[in-house]
Amino acid sequence: MFSKEEAKEMRLEFWKKLENRTRRLPGQKGRRKKWIGDRTEIKGLDLRFDVDREKAIVALEINHRQENKRLEMYERLETARTLFEKAFGRPLIWDYLYEKPNGKQVCRVYVEMKADMYRKEQWSDIFYFLIDNMIRMEKAFLEVKDYLKYR
């Protein structure tokens, strides 16, 4: 096992290496890829990477504080499910009541793989999974963004 400090250092190294890996994407010309992340222009909707000891996740997360607004946005997204999944390129996991490790409940549309960020031998596969699927998630989000934003 790792000490808290060792685990922290490994997490920092993981995210730094992921950032460096994005510099090699076509069209980046050595610059770091700027992901949409929380700059979706829709309050309470973010695109996220999550990696821990069990899995790696790429998700569209609806995390509005007001439950009724969160569920309303999820329902709107669900009505565009066919278009969203077609743009993504494959079926996704749809969860209107996803509980995060901190106990907070959010709505998520995501894809996941078994992974352990503390096993460096898995990093190459995890990086490929995260980058490939976030590119797909951004593309799918941009297909339905206007529908979600101006409804």
C-alpha cells in the first residue's frame, strides 16, 4: 500500500502524464488539449473524468443543486438519447441517481472500464480509454447542446 503522501504524488503524476499525452493528439501541435469540462455553458452540467482504484469513467454529469432542475435536464437529455448515443458511437450507461463517493447524488451518462490508477502498468490503457471516450463525449454533447441549453 501507499502512504497518503505517496498516493497523492501518484495521482498528481497520473493527471500530469494524461495532460502530456493530450499534447500528442492530432491538431494539438504540442499544446495541451483543452477539454470542455465544466465550461459547457449550461449551469449544472459538466463533462468529467473519474479514475480511482476500481474504474475509470468518462461522464456527462448533471449536478445541479436543485433536484427538480437536475432531473428535468436529465429527462431532456434522455429524449435525445438516440442522437446522443449515435454521435458517441455506442451505447452508454444512463443513471439518473448516481451516487458519488462523497455521497452527493447526480445524474450521469457515462462509459466505464475496470482500472486502478495506482497501477502504473495500466496507465497507457487508461489514458487511451479516457482520451478516446472524452473526445466522443464532447462530440455527442455538442450534438445536443443547443437542445439542452435553450429548452
